[in-house]
Amino acid sequence: MRMLYGMILAGTTILAVVPATAQRYDPRYPVCLQSWPGRSLTIIDCSYASMDQCKMTASGLSAMCLENPYWRGALGHNSRRRQGGVN
């Protein structure tokens, strides 16, 4: 019983130390920059119009560029094609 209590206490302590932050994916931009400015901190900034623009910002930083999975433009053209029939 004492060992179980110790394991629960250790697990709770570890989870309490890691900061929880909400990630924001802006659907207006197709590219996101994911960066790691601190040891346990991750920031996602989806405010880039192109992959090249994002890569210029990420150059020399602990960061990477990725496609925004919630970008509205990525689905807009295809969804209209499926609904409207063959184009």
C-alpha cells in the first residue's frame, strides 16, 4: 500500500511540473512554425503565408515549419468539387 501511494505521489508530481499550454492553429494561414524556446515549452504560431516565409523565420532557431492541418483553403476547393459534381 505504501509503495502504491508513493507511485501515485511521484506521478502526480511529475505531471504537475510540466506546464500545459493551449496550441492555436489559425485557419487563415497555411503554414505553422513550431518552436522550442525553453526546455519544456513548445510554441506553435500559424501566421505564415508560405513555407519559405516560415523557413526564413525558423533559420537559426530551434524550430520547424509544418503545414497547418486546420487551414480552410486546403479543403475549400476539394469540398466544392465533391458537392458540385464533376468539374
